[in-house]
Amino acid sequence: MTNRIAIVLALLVVAVFAVDAYAFGGTLPVFLGRKMLNLLTWLAFWR
């Protein structure tokens, strides 16, 4: 991955979180955190 691609991807992620915070009240990080926790528990079950 080149530096240019990494910077574009980072800016895209920051833009998604900024739009969420401005338009939808900033609930995306909580939603993603809960989904990640569910994924980790599911993976731990199959371990």
C-alpha cells in the first residue's frame, strides 16, 4: 500500500465519522463497537 492510498483511506474513514457526528448524532462508533464485541464473542466461541 502506498502512502497516497493510506492517506485517502484515512481521510475517508475520518469523513464517515465526521458526517455521522454532524448528521446522525455520532452513534456510529458505539454501533461499530457493539458489533465488534459480538464478533469477538462469536470468534471466542469457535476457538
